[in-house]
Amino acid sequence: MCASLGDARRSGASQKSSLHKSYNKSLITPLIQCCGHINVPSIISSLRFAVSAPRCFSSQSGDEDGVNDSDAGANYYKLYQRLMTQSRTVAAPSSSGVGSSLSTESSRTADVTLSHVGESGKAKMVDVGSKPETSRVAVAAGRVKLGGTAFELVAENRLKKGDVLSTAQLAGIMAVKQTSHLIPLCHNVVLTSVDVNLTLESSSLSVVIECTARSRGQTGVEMEALTGVAVAALTVYDMCKSVSHDIIISDVQLISKTGGKSDFCR
């Protein structure tokens, strides 16, 4: 794909036109019938490529090729849905079981959907009105690797901006309460508790952050916990950047969640 895109761009075609042609080729080519049967493995591979490749769409209503970005994305999503539905029926069982396994894989892929993507392929906010209210708890964690000098100053509370750990803790709590304003499709939840803890880990010269968010409602608080960790980590960076810019924020992840349809524990 990279070579074809480069050739297309050098010949004067727009980037988006080149992407459209490449997507079309990647989707249509595997549909060539061989010995009376559709090449199911190629279909699955191409569909995965089509939905994972970068789309490079802008927020503008249209470009020089006259194609609207949002409509183009919706068209590809519709084609993906149609082909995945068809691929579940073309893999006939064989003596080796290959056809059956491919059909199972295709069905499993087709059953997985993005809740924030509507039938048209455009973003939507999930309707949680019919969900029961349950107790929700989410725990997220992350770390900020400081390096020797910054770590020592934080540990001894000798930075010019003041107490790094206390400031970052407050920043994390405030961020949790603002999650729905920061993440476009998040619901505004009623929090019952927020706990942000920062500890110094001398073995890695890092600040380890953990955030626990609790609520009782119809949707989870995973994003709140993750947002608390992320903003606390950014606050640590901000307060230490005068000493060093060689600071790494990493391992921001959900550790566990309970409540709702399913639980999770890493």
C-alpha cells in the first residue's frame, strides 16, 4: 500500500483520493472467485486492514476531489458490515475443519461492535437509559519516570513549584470530576468517591499513580479513573520539567472494574 500511495501522490493525485483507491483495491481484490468459492481468508484479512488503516480524514466539509470525509468513512463502514455478514456464510466445513474455523473467526469478529459508532458509521453517544443502576468501581494506574535528579528533588520536596505529590493528587481528583467535559462521548456520572494516590518508587526513579473512582449509576467510571491518572501524571511532569525534560509518562491502564454487564481485572 505504501508504494502505491507514494506513486499516486507523485503523479499529482490527492492523498485522500489515493487512500480511497487503495481501500477499494484492498476490499475488492480478495473477492475474486477461485474454483467457485470466495477466498474467505483474504476477505477477513482485507477487512481488518480496511478498518484499521489510517483514514487521514480532515474536519473540512470537502476537498479538491469533491468527496466528503464523513460520508467516505460511513461508506467504508457499511461495506465492512456487509462483507462481514456475507463471509459468515461462504466458509463450508471441510474434513480438516479449516472452513469451520474460518467461519467461527469471521462470526466472532462480526459480533464485536463499537458502542460509540452508529449504523451509519458516525460517532454517537450511547443510550444507557434502559440499564439498571449498579455500584460501579474502576481502578486505573500509571507511572512517571523522573530520573535521578528530579526524583531526589521530589522526594525531598525541594522543587521550586512546591509539593509535587500533593498538587498532582488534587489535579487528579479535579480531572476525574471533569471527565465528561474532556472526553466527548462520556456521560456525566454522579461520583460517590475519588481516591488518587501517588507513591515514590526508588528502584525505577518513578512516581506511581493509582486512581479509584466510585459511583452508583447506569454507566461505568473507567474513563474517570483513567483521566485522573493521566492528569495527575501530566501535573508531575509540569512541576518537574524545569529540572529535566527527560521524563516519561507510561503504563496508563485500567487495572480493574466492577459493576454493570461484566467485571474486569488485569
